[in-house]
Amino acid sequence: INVAVGGCKIELYDKDNYKSYVETAPDWMLNWINEYGGNPYGRLIELAKKAQKDGVIKGILLHQGESNTGDSLWPKKVKGVYENVLKDLNLNGAEVPLLAGELLSEDQNGACASMNEIINTLPDVIPNSYIIPSDGCEGIPDRLHFSAAGYRKLGKRYADQMLRLVGNKPKNIELNATSPDGKIQLTVKMKNGMPTYNLAFNSKSFILDAPLGLDTNIGDFTKNLSLKDSLVVSSVNTTYSMEKIKKSNVNYKANEAIFTFFKDGVNAFDLIFNISDNDVAFRYKLYPQENHISCVVKSEATGFRFPKGTKSFLSNMMTPMTGFARTAPSYESDYGADIAVEENDSREGYVFPGLFHLENKVWVLVSETGVHNQYPASHLSSFKEGIFTVDFPNTSQNNGFGSSGAQMGLPSFTPWRTLTVGETLKPIVETTVPFDVVEPLYEPSMDYSYGRGTWSWIIWQDRSMNYDDQVKYIDLAAEMDYEYILIDAWWDSRIAYERMEELITYAKAKGVDVFLWYNSNGTANDAFQTPMNKMNTAIARKKEMKWLKEVGVKGIKADFFGGDKQETMRLYEDILSDANDYGLMVIFHGTTLPRGWERMFPNFMGSEAVLASEMLVFSEDVRQKEAFYATLHPFMRNAVGSMEFGGTVLNKFFNKGNAKGQKRLTSDVFQLATSVLYQNPIQFFALTPNNLDDAPDWAIEFMKRVPTTWDETLFLDGYPGKYAILARRHEKQWYITGVNAQKETINIDLTLPMFNKGDELKILKDDEQLKGSLNSSKLKKDKQISIQIPSMGGIIITNE
């Protein structure tokens, strides 16, 4: 039964007051109204009563609102009409639902799209009402009406909703996949037209009915979806070699499962899961819709719902445009350890990765990888309604410039979201999934070399940016047999380009290559250090890189980025790609988390993205928490990507004088241990020229030999925030490294399967007063060794 008047307000159907509305109606509308005897509502009831003689009214359909745009009382007015209809037709509201459709949507540039927000409040006043979404329903140029195709799509949605309400529910499809060893079980299913997923490890659930989907400007692909009743499963078996991650040779085996989702009968997206024995990675593949071959992803529904009793280890996303020179966010926040998930209410959310410990003793590390110029970097939302969701960058980032969503050509893939799971922390520390599921984006222009370096800024600060002091640090690098020196901010004004060329020549003569610092920010923030405006635009960047190549510079450190928006991801990629053209390696500071970049970009050499060594200089709180943070990084930040920390301090004080001021609270052995504990293919250590005379000989000798690339990494023992003990192998040489953040000394019997009975081991360890010493010990038959690590102390065991 259809009684409709185009262009009218809802007031026309108010049976008690419609006459006053009719009196002001334009002539064209009066003609329409008169076709219903001057009373459209009365005609509706008249026809409905005739229908009731031979049939049963099952529902009421409403599509109206353009003429009431902005009317916050509209839902109450609709309720009045609805209740009059129920009364006049003797209907039970619990049995007769109201279906109300949205107007032409924002993604179709609808002129009245703002009214949809009001329409969607209707269920708040009419419990048995349902909103029919109009996203993706095409319109005509008047921006008010749907096209024929749009009406058909919207009509099908009305029909689908009504069929569900009368009991013709879509088949409950539930699809399953597992890891190669069968220990990880994945279930993907539909719930009221919305996709969800569940994950279990050894039958222990760790993700429960978590949402999936994306909201785009060509359709809302989070609801009113259908799932194809079969999936495509295949095996993945890839092998690759890469010196600059925690493991040099990787064989990745996984089961790939592809789930296909439809909206209005059209393929909306594929959900692709790669499931290996301890890792889950998934991403979306979005398809063209009708004539749309591009889209903007406005938000994601992707979520992580953990069982009750889960504890979290998280770092806050920083409030944008705050902190030093408004450079936040830069992934340099404090950590909360062993916090109940429901207590995580940070307004800005939490950075990746996030570590979670479930009551069933399962550990889960959540992160993302494969981010480049096609997508923003995302993070975890605040914990709301029992769930963390994937959040896009705050619009204020990057000085407000650029969108927070993703602009994509279609078809296209989103980044991978990853979950690493285990009943111990071993899979967390040893995972390579950030690199397993990505591919190199270009070939290296040359063979890049990894290694160690010195840098003056961390201890001697800005005043050391002069020719003479840099000579001293070049000499230090040469004495330590290091490959590099990093010359930090202000070199362009305090040394200048011409003298820098002389300095580079001097360094080369000493067998030392040079990295130079640059400010990347452009207009992203207020960081004022120079050189600036050299890396943020293509023309300036290529001109500068041409000079860098000509004078023999091997790499750059780019600092002070604007956040996680897609525009900034493009800048990272542009800097890396251009640098590769000129044979330059790149390190990022004041930066986001690297997301698979070690494999994607062959000249990428690590990112800071952590409360690094500079904060030990500036903050007493960070100095107090140095050991606490050190015992988190192997399980969190450094578990998913290279971490350019710039540490290993042998000065007793964080200044040039080394006599008073900001005192170091951790031991010398602790500092040496971090050179192995923290993984990055190029490490600029915080040594100073005076350390050659005032540091213990065993410390200097160790720092002369310590490598920065690893063939193997093993978890031995530890708990995040308390202590950490790892083993790393470089060629045939093993390094066992451990630190302790607890107040009391820890005593542990370590099993060392990498060694043989009778092996002579060298041990650097601390006594209770944090005085370090070099010792030797032969390994027993059971390959066990008893160790003690005092609070704020460390240990290193090698088979040299």
C-alpha cells in the first residue's frame, strides 16, 4: 500500500494537524495531495483497512526526511504518526516493525545527507524500528534523489531487512581455517549482517567475536554484508634471507584462507588470512563498486576482543601537536605494564605493538605491517565496550594537513594486521611475521653495509657540532674499528657544507663513513633544527642527495616527522626511494613504528619510535625507568621492527664533563648488554672519547667486537617489565644477554643448548654494588649455568 507525496514534510501525515500544513503547500504539491482526497494519511488508513480484510499487515515502510533536514524533533514526529497508524489499524507495535530508509548518502554527495544522523536515532524512540542504510546507493545530479540503480539497491535492502524480520533469515555461514600444525583455529562468521572472527590457540580462545570490515565513501562494508559459503585455502612456503632483522634466513610456512564478502550482490572485499604456527596476519582486498575504481577508507571496524581477565602492556598514542616544538606523536610515550584491559582509557588510544597476557596463560602480540603510501599507519583505540579497534590518525596530526583516512585505487589491499601467539614469550620475541608477509618494493641500487658508529650529540649535545669535536669522534670510531659516524643537527651552520666535505675526506682517510642528520618536517611541526626544508619536497631532496652522493656520504638520519597520516607515509616512502637512487641508507627519528620496512625498503636501516637514549639525558623519570623499559622492548617494540636506540652509555654522567649532573643509574654491564638486547643493523653507540681512558678495559674490548647483525635470536627467559634474557648468534659467535629491572637480584639456572659441555664461556657480570667484572666458566654436562643479575644490572655470556 503506497501513499506518497514527494517533497513533503512528515507533518503532512499528522492526522490531527495536517490541514495547517496543507494550507501552506505549493500548488504542485496540492495537486498531489488532492489525488488522495486532500488527506494522504486518511487515504493510507482507508486502503490499509481494505487490505486487512484479506491479508495481514506485517510492516510499515517510511522513506522521508529531505524536507525535515536538521529537524531534531523528526523522530518524535515519526513516532506520533507510527503510533496513530497502529491505533487506527488495531496493530500491535511489537509485531509490526517500522523500516525507515536513509536519504542520499554523504558518499554520493547527498544534499540532505546530514539528516541521516537524525534518522539513525529513530530506534531510540521506536524500539521496533530499523534503519535501511543508503551508502553506495547511487544518486542523480540533483543530489536529492537516487538513480534507478540506487533505488533498486535500496529496495533490495528494505526487502532483505523485512525478510529477516519475518523469519527468512540468511543462512548462518561459519567458515574455519587452521595453522599448518593445527594449533591456531580461526572462525569467520556473520552476525546480523556484520562479519566477525574468533581465534584460539590449542583450543584456548584469545580473540572473541571481534568485528571486521571497512567504511568507505563508496559503501559501508561493515554491515548488511553476506559471506560466500566457501573459502579458498592454499599453502604458503617462502624462503628469504635478510641480514638486518633478528634472523638472517627465514622459511615462512602458512595456510592462506580467503573469505569473500558481498554487499547488494556485489563483491565488496576479500578477507585474506595467513596463518602460520604462531602468527596470524590478515588484510582486506577491496574491489571496484559499480563505476567506482577508487575510494576513501574513512574508518575500520577491525577489532580485537580479548577474554575477560586479560592484562595489557601498552604505550599511549601521544596527543598530536604537543611536546617539544609540537612534534608529537613520535611513539615516545611511557608504558603501562600488566594493566587490566578495561583500565585502558587513553583518549588518543595506543600505539602498535600491543602485548596482552590472558588468564589462560596465552600471550598475544598485536601489530601491523606492510604500510606504505597507499594507507595511513593505524593504532589501537581506547578500550570501549570490551574491545580495541583499529583507529586512524587524529586529524590534528601533521599540523592538520591531510586526511586521516586512506585514498586507494581499486582493487587494492590494506596493510596486514598481525597477531603473534604462544603459551610462552618465545614466539613473541622470535617472530618474523612483520617481514614474512611483505615484499621488497624496489631493488637496492648497491650493496648496503651495516655496522657500528659513534655520535657526539647524545652526550656532548649541540655544542659538539663543530669541526674539531667531530674529528675527535671520527678518531674514536677509528680506534673502535667502527664503520660510521653520525653528525647530527646544526652541522650545516656550525660546520658548513664546504668544511663538511673536508671532514668527510678526513673520515674516509680514517676508514670511517659518514651519516648526516636532516630535519624532515617542512610544515608538519615547529622543530627548528637545521638543515631543514631539504627532505620534504622532491626537488630539494634530490638536489641534496645528489650532493651527498658526490661527497661520499653513506646515509642520512631524518628526524621530526608529522605523524601517521597517509601523506606522511608517502613522505617516508619518497625519502627512502629517492635515497636508494643515490645509494644512501636512511634512519628515521622522531618517527612512527617501522611496519615491515626492513624488507620493503632495502636501504631502510631502522627507526627510533621509542623513548630512546636522548630521554636518558633529559628526564630523571626515564633514567629511573631505564631498566623497566629495557625489559619491555624485546617483547614489544623491538619484537616487530628494528629499533635505533642510540645507547650503550659508558659515561657515569650524561654530559661531556662526566663528573656531575644527570647520573646514570644502570651498570656498565647493563649498558653493554643493551648493545645486544636492542636490535638494529646500524647502531650509533653513545660512547665518548674519554671512555677510552675511564671505562673498564673489558667494556671497551667488548664494544670493539660486538656485532649489529644476527643470524639467530632466541628467547631464554624473562617477563615484560621485570627482566629479559635473550641469545643472539652472529656467524658462530653466541651472545647471551640479560638485564634486570626488579628491586631484588634474580637467580636463574639457564640452560644453554647452543653450547657444548666443557665450552669455555666468558661472562661479564655485576656484583650487588653494580661493579662489573670479566669472568670465565666451563659449561657443565647438563648445559646449565647459574646466573645472578642485580637490580639495574646486566649479564653477557659469550663463547669467544
